[in-house]
Amino acid sequence: MYSKGANQYRQVGMTSEVEGADPHRLIQMLMEGALTRMSQAKGMIEEKNYEGKAKLLGRVMEIIATLQSSLDHEKGGDISSNLDRLYDYMNRRLLEASSANDINMIDEVMSLLLEVKAGWDGIRDEYLAASGKKPNEQKDANQSSLSAFSV
């Protein structure tokens, strides 16, 4: 009973967060969701729950495809082209990982996505300033261009 209620509470909380999120935050949430599901898939492989692993990695591949489709190639230039190829590579590696039940391949994709997410997280203040909102933290000197994604 507690587990069911806790899951429903989490779902309501997540729905509220999505509804109140700006486009930049939505991309962050997609990346966070992909990373969480990859971690869970690794646990499924260890437990030999291959059906659960397949469902989780399938969802991760959908998330990565969504990230890929959100790229703005007109404004993003080389950054969006490079991300497009990287997302394609990630999905191919996840397909291989799922077939081979290979945790190391999942770790590789997680590492790549963490790197992309770190760059995306670093441009939060730039996004807020461009959208007329006040940044909450100091602007990072190494921030990337926001224009790779259509947000």
C-alpha cells in the first residue's frame, strides 16, 4: 500500500515539475531521466531481469531520440551537428548493450550523456538571461552556446 501511494505521489510531483518547467529545464529533466533509467537497467542486467532491462533501455533510446529531434541545426551549427552524431552513436551503443547485456557499454553512454548534461547545465544562466529571467547563480566562464537546441 505504501509503495503504491509513494509512486502516485512521485508521479504527481513529476507532473507538477514538468508543467512548471521552462524549455531548458525540460531538456535537463530528459537527460536526468535517461541517466536514471540507464542506472536501473544496469541493475536489471545484474538481476538477470532482461525484460525489465529491455524496457528501460528502450525508454532511454526514446529519450535520446527526443533530445536529438530537439536540436536546432540552423542556429546550432557545428555543435548541433556533433550532438546529432553523438546521440546517434549513443542509441547504437545502447542497442548493442541491450543485445549483449553489457554494463560497460551502458556506462560508456552514461559517461557521454553526463558530459553533455554538464555543458547543458552550465548554460542555465545564459538561457535565463536570454529569456528575461534572473539567473540564480554566477555565470560560468566556460559556458557553451545555447543555440544548439531549439528551446
